[in-house]
Amino acid sequence: ARELPAYARRVLGALEGAGYEAWVVGGWVRDALLGRPGHDVDVTTSAPWQETARVLREAGMAVHETGTDHGTVTAVADGRPVETTTYRVEGTYSDRRHPDEVRFVTDVREDLARRDFTVNAMAFHPERGLLDPFGGEKDLAACVIRAVGEPRRRFEEDALRVLRAVRFACRLDAAIEPATQAALEAGASGLAAIAQERVGQELDGILATGRVAWALRHELPVLAAAVPELAPMAGFDQKSPYHAHDVLEHTARVCAGVEEFAGGCPSAALRWAALLHDVAKPVCWSEDVSGRGHFFGHPGEGARVTRRVMGRLAIPGEVTRGAAALVLLHDFEIRASAPSMRRMLSELEAAAPGQARPLAFALLDLKRADAVAKAPACMGYAVELDAMSAVLRRELAAGGVWRARDLAVGGADVIAERGIEPGPGVGMVLAQLLEAVKAGEVPNEREALLAWLRW
Ligand code: ATP
Ligand code: MG
């Protein structure tokens, strides 16, 4: 069942033909054992990287020197990249993220021992079979994430492993072994000291598994060590008849809901928005005299916190703008009518220029997940939202008008019909006209719009 692709066999064959030893390691081995083919192939070899480069070039492959400090080169075999790294171990980690030194070694077992989790610390060779000194195959079968070696030390060496443990637990639908779990909690504070960009990538990876709801419920201390803004959600009672759960459980349900409503592949912006949609709530929530909770913050507060968190984590700007727009508008009142859809599209366009179409469907998914996750009183609205994507689709197919440039008239028509000078006044007239069209007061037809301008 574990058919190693021919291009990877070429890399192993070339290195071993030159007298070195080489194995496939890491993600490919893990995923192949799970019957999930298609993972990139990483190779580990006894050859020093200069030798690896020479041997693989002589075998006709292009070789890029992608990480020679760590002994890594990337060979392109039959069009597929294969990262090939010399057996190595790492020295001490005084910054808790980057080893102070890399030491090359001669025994593949030493290389496997420096890897993070048992399921990631197996090597495979088509003739020699599986090399599994830490019981990774058994842990994989039992769905367990277990640190290689002494867990506390491993998380102290590199705190990013704390998030990696959660990511692999989400991805493999696995449990975290108790000693590893205890060490996770002890090591999570180390995340504050490592590059926020790396933290952002791992969190994005956790979201991409589609199982962040599990992480919120079971690994909040780890997530909150990465994003402190998440911590106040736990146990936060909204004192509202519309909410049956605290903000944390509500958020977990919304995260799970968007996966379902977006057919298992929500955009990154939607996943981030689901995670952060209520992030401002615990800080902007107060009770009125009757003891009922209300949001007292600025309506843009959630979007502001979203931009701050995602900016700090160096998430790409387009994803951040999309997520912030969804958070901003997740409480926006929408009805199943064309004018309401057009209003939603123009609000999204204003918040995240150029992304209104994809965000509109994402917003419906988010609102639906939010309504379903609230109290049963909100189910009626959830059902209505369910019908809205059809209205949205119809509206978009009909060439919906939600930006001034979608109007069937332009600035020149305003100048001609109103007899005004070019300048900001023209834009104001177009904005008024756009409002009238979005409200359904006038159809987006040239003659009708010209008549409106003359009137
Ligand atoms: P993915 O599909 O997420 O890329 P992967 O197993 O390929 O999964 P990578 O992050 O690409 O994971 O790392 C490749 C391998 O390198 C891992 O399987 C693991 O053996 C090792 N590794 C990566 N990062 C670390 C780390 N921070 N500490 C220890 N070992 C690591
Ligand atoms: Mg990888």
C-alpha cells in the first residue's frame, strides 16, 4: 500500500548508488501510513549537503540550495521538489526557537530523535521498510500525539512545538498523550517569546484543519498563549436570552458551523472571522438595570481587534481585510431581498475592496453559523439565512448593482444632465443614485437613471 513515487525513488537511488544512506522521513511517511497519499516527500541522508547537491545534479536533477545552514537542498526530480537534508541534531535553543547550532551526525536514529512527535519521527525505505524507534506507527493507529523524548524539554527547546502538537491533534483527529499534554500547558507561555509570524503560520495551519472548535474546547490555554485576546471568552456569560452558551463554546460552535455551511472548505478569511467574531464581546459587554447583557462598545471594535491580532501575526493583508470585514458585518441585518443583498455587497466592498463577492457568501455562512449557535430563538433567522444564498446568487447573476461603477450611467452623465462642474459633487450625486438603485427606487437602466438625474 505504501508505494513510494518514482521521483522519490530516483533521489534515494542516486544517493545510495553513490555510497550514502537515504530515507524518506516525516509527513510523507505519516500520511502514507494513514492511506493519505500526496504529501511532499522529504528525504534525510548521511551525505553532506554539498555531496547531496553534486550526486543529484549528476543524476540529472536541478538542485536548489534552499537551507544549506541546516544541511538542506531541494532537488527537482521529474518536476517534483524533494527536500533533502543531512542527518542532523540541534544544539541548545537559547531563544526557544532557533537552535544555536546544527550538528551533522551519521546515524539516522539520532536525526529521528530530534523530531517533534512520534508520528513525525519515522523513516521509510522501499527495501529496508519502516524505521520507527519511538513507536510512531502504534501512536498513529491509536491517534495519539506524543512528544519524542522528554516532553517538557522538547517544548522548552522550541515553544512552537506547543502549537504544532495542537495542529497535528486537529489534523489527525488525535488525542494528546497525558505527559505531553501536561508539558504543553507548562510550555505554552514560551510562545510569547517566539517570532509572531511563525505563531501566525501555525495558527493558520490549525484553522486550516477545520477542527479549531476542538482546540478551543480542549486546548484554550495553548491558543490563548498565542492570542491572549481569546482568553476572556472562557466562562463569559452574556446574560442574554439569545445566547445559551458562554462566548467560548459559542465561538467553538460557530467555527464548526462555518465548516459545515461552507461545505468543508471555508476561505481563510471566514475561518479567522469565525474564530474572532466575538473577540470584542467580553471587553465591551455590560448589564443593564434589569440584568440583561448588551454590547456597549464601538460597532467597529471587533473588526479593530481582528486587524490588530492578525496584523501582529503577519497574516496576509487580503485575508486580514476579509476577516475584519466579516467580523464588522456579522451582526448586519440582512433580509432575503435583492435590495438587502445589494446593501450587504456595498458594505463589504467598502470594508474589503475587491472581495465583496466571495465575502458575501462567507458572510451568509458566518451569520448562519452564528444564528444556529445561539439560542433556539434564533433558528427562524437561521432558516431564513439558508434561503438567502439563492437570493444572493440571483442578484449577482442579474449583474447586481452595489458599487457606483456598476451603475448604467457615469460621471459624464451627471455633469451633462445636472450641468455641474467636475469634482467631488459628481461623486456625491452618483452615491445618492446608487442608494436609490440599491433601495429599488429606480431600476439600473440608462433611460431611467437619466430621468432620475434630470428630475
Ligand atoms: P505538514 O504536512 O504540515 O507540512 P510535516 O510533517 O511535513 O507536515 P513540517 O512542518 O513540514 O511537517 O516538518 C517536516 C518534519 O520536520 C516533521 O514531520 C518533523 O519530523 C520535523 N519538524 C518540523 N518542525 C519541527 C520542530 N519545530 N521541532 C521538531 N521537529 C520538527
Ligand atoms: Mg511539510
